[in-house]
Amino acid sequence: MLVLNSIDFTCFSFLGRKFWSQMKYREPGVLLWRGFTLQEFANQLFGNKLDYGKGRQMPIHYGSNRLNYFTVSSPIATQLPQAVGAAYSLKMDKKKACAITYFGDGGTSEGDFHAALNFAAVTEAPVIFFCRNNGWAISTPTAEQFRSDGVVTRGQAYGIRSIRVDGNDTLAVYSAVHTAREMAITEGRPILIEAMTYRVGHHSTSDDSTKYRPADEMEHWRTARDPVSRYRKWVQGNGWWCDTQESELRNNVRQELLQAIQVAERMPKHGLAELFTDVYDQMPSNLREQERSLLDTIKKHPAEYPADVPA
């Protein structure tokens, strides 16, 4: 997550709120940078009354209309064609802005990746495709995904200008995204960026990556190539940061986070009726029937129903 959040903050340090963002679940740093509070994060994770998604989404599937951040969806690469559509609408409205979307190397093996790149190239939509090539799609290495030289050649094949950058170099990523942003807006065209990096941790808590890659390789990237440590060394070398400030910040954030969790946990949940709203102006008969069926099931099996969710 250190690598991912380093990339997030770097990319969005100059992208304002008017730029539409279609992300996956590994980009919370983007929201944090734009002003999404720790309390808002906690509300979504607990699915309480203040959760903007009304408790309907999986945890870490954030979204914010205020911050132009589309709600995350689980299926891989579905956000790519959505980003192209958003960018094309910006172009039609003649707005000096662009859309940006993130995905991993594994996402390039999905059909939506190819559809999105072709869609963007043909319409000349101002969208930035940002690929984090960390070498692994869970346990599948890139060598077993494609024979091409990484992802940049795929962008070039669709007629899209493509940039490859060291994803662990914060300043290099900043420069690449800044250039891509200027080209996307001034020239009205899509840009693809491939950030070469490495996944130092496991894919998830259910994954043990030592089964398919050497532990010393992971340790090397964690210690010698960590982007956060590299950037901190540069900042401290210029006298802009120190260990005392680091310790104070970590302590303050920890206290704020614990407080946010406690508040979110005590907050009431949305009622069951919210499962059937916000789609149709008038609820159709099939949804009314589903709602009745659900309520009947709860009456028959009350012990199986969470007590903190109003029926």
C-alpha cells in the first residue's frame, strides 16, 4: 500500500476536484488528498447512516460526488470505459479538464481495457490511463499475461501516446502525470502511463505470495526500493521534514482514526427499505414483491437477522 499511496498522492497533487476520477479499491489516497475525511472513510466501512452509499456497497468501495470520485466497483477494469465516457462528456462540454483512471497490469487482460483504449483513441477523449505494473496479477506474472514489452506498447498499438516511468520515483511520476495532463487537455487526446513498480505485500489476506516468489526479492523491494522512504530522504535532505514531525503526525492521525472508528461504529444503520430505493421514481411491482418476501423471511428467522439494522 505504500507504493500505491505514493503514486496516488503524486498524481493528484496538481489535479483539482474538477477532474473526474474512476478508481479501483486501492486508491484511497486520491480521496484523502481531495479532502475526504477519515470520518467519511470510517462511515463507508461501517455502512452507517452517514455512508454516502447507504450501506449498499462492499467496504473500501468509496465514492464522492462532491469530489468527482466515481463509486468503486469490484469487477476488474470496468472503470476504464466509464472514464472514457466521462472524458468524452468533458470534451463535448468544451471543458478544460480531463478524466483519469487507475488499473493494474492484470486489468489489461480484460476486454474492457481494449474496448476503452479503442473508444478513447477513436473519440480522442481527454483521459489518462494510469497502469500500475507491479509485475503480478495475484499469482500470475506479467510474462504469463502478455508477450509484449509491458503495457506501453498496447497503448501505442491503439494509437495512444504512451509513457513509461519508474513508479517508485515520486518526482518522476509527478513529471509524467503533469505532462500527460497537459497533453490530454491542450491536445484533446488520451494518454497512457505505465508506472513500473513492485507489489511488496501479498495480494490480499487470503494470499501467501511466498508460494510463488522468493521472500528475499520482496524484502529487497521493501527496503531498497520503497518509494516513501526514497521521497522522505529527499524531503528531509532539503530540510522540509524531520523525524519529530513524522512522529507527531503519526500519533495525531492514529488518534483521529481511532476516534472516527468509534463514532462510525455507534452510528445507526440504514433501514432495509433503502435496499429498494433510488433506482426508480415509482417502485415496480417486482421490487415490491422482493421487499415483501424479504420482510417475511425476517419474520420467520429473526435470529438470523442483524439486530442493529432497522427492518
